[in-house]
Amino acid sequence: MGRLKKLWDISVIELPDEADSYTSEAGRLAVLEREGERIQSCFRPLDVRVALDVRGKMAGKPFFSELLGRAAFEQRSLVFIIGGCLGIADSVLRQTKYKVSLSELTYTHRLARLLLFEILCGVMEG
């Protein structure tokens, strides 16, 4: 993240996973919705929200390059949302402008963040 901070004003907000265990689909959805409410509380009205979701559109360097350029031109903040072990709540996904995937594989949120940072560094360094 150090390389990114030199090139861009960046911060990471990491919300802890919900502590509840779940034994049913209804319990899983309830945990997702509680996490979703906490994620949404971090949004500002003009943020451009990008969800990293395995079901999203495959995105690579050209997409991120255009996204960063547009956000800089419009003077808007980008918010990248990486879900926890249960994914991202539908209520959060409905509020995102972009739903993108870094790979067909599923990664832990920490590994996904590392991959995202590497892509962003590559875009910003040319």
C-alpha cells in the first residue's frame, strides 16, 4: 500500500466480520445484511462504488485505468468493496455502480485486496 499512497490519496477501512455463526440460509442472509448495513454506513453520496465480486464482469488493467482517470477528472472518490467470507449483501451490490471480478477464482478478502493494490499500482505507474 505504500507505493499507492505515494501516487494517490488512499485509505483502507476494514470492518470486522460479524461474530454470529449461522446454521441456516436465513441466518446467513441476516449476517450478510448486518455486514451490508455497516458497509453502507461508510459510503458518501458522491462515492463511485466498485464491488469486487466473483460474479461480476471480468476486469483488468484497461478497466481500472479508465475508472481511475474518470474518477480523477470528475474529482470523485472510488470505494472498492471486498466482501468477507459470506460475500457481499445484495443491498450493497444494488448500490454499486460496478461489479467486477479479478479472476474466476475466489480469494480471501485480504488476498483480493493485495491483487487490487497490485493492479492499481500497475495502472498508476504506467
